[in-house]
Amino acid sequence: MPVERHRLEETTTVSAPPARVFAWLDNPRNTGWHMSRPSLAMFGGALRVERLSATATGVGATYRSWGRVLGLRIDFTTTVVRWVADREKIWRTIGDPRLIVIGHFEMRFAVDPVDGGARLTMALEYELPSRGCGRLLGRALAAPYAKWCLRRMCRDARAALGEERTI
């Protein structure tokens, strides 16, 4: 049976130079900031991030995120599979991720120059958990959670780097 994949995307404009936007987003602590502190979307849980690879950036950079949400353990590892300086980054889960409402995922961002700043496109492609309660929760909560993640990453970038301009 083929795996069902879902994809969501969010685009915004940040009033900062594209290289600065890319550099900020290239740090997993910045793209994962919305999950590093308790929130309603995280059901009061939070995740920590640690670097596993010798290099912090570029293809092969690998990070582990772990913590608890609703008392359930979350633990997953991601590695960068595409990295084009100042333009694009793609990272995905490796191994057997312990997640609640989504399964394996691939995250990406692209930064393009626009008048007065940068256009940022964040995208998340994910699978639902393969079995059990997670599969059921995923059907109900994966899309809203994924939208929240993408919106928060865009909002955090705008807040850290410059004012928002609507596209």
C-alpha cells in the first residue's frame, strides 16, 4: 500500500536581505523555536534540540529533537539533504521518528530576493503515523498542527528579522 503524503506551504515577505533571512532560518533552534517552549498547540509540551553532526550547517548536518507532549515521548532526528547557500534548505526525518500526529516529514524553505527584502516560502510534506492511536490523532490534528508550525516559523522570522509585508 503506498504511503499517503500531505503537503502544506506558507509564503511571506521579510524586510531583511535574503542572505540574512537564510542564515537565521539555517539554525534549527530558530526554525524549531515554536516547539521549544510550552504552548497550546504543543499541549504544554516542549522539545530540545541537539546537534549530532560535526558540522552545524550544509548537507549532512544532523539534529535530534526530543521532549514530551501530553506525557508522551517525542524523539526524532533530521538531516539536511539539500542546501544551497542563501537560497534553499531541505531536511527530513531519518530513522524511526517517535512523533504523535505526523510521521516521517520533509521540511524546506526557499528565500528569494524581492524589492525591499526577501520572499520566504516554507513547506512541510508529511506522512500520517503508520498505526494505532497516532494514526487516528493524525487524521484529525496533523493538518492544523502543520499549518501552525509553518505560520509560526514565518512569523518568528518576520519578528526576528524585520517587519511583515503581505504578498
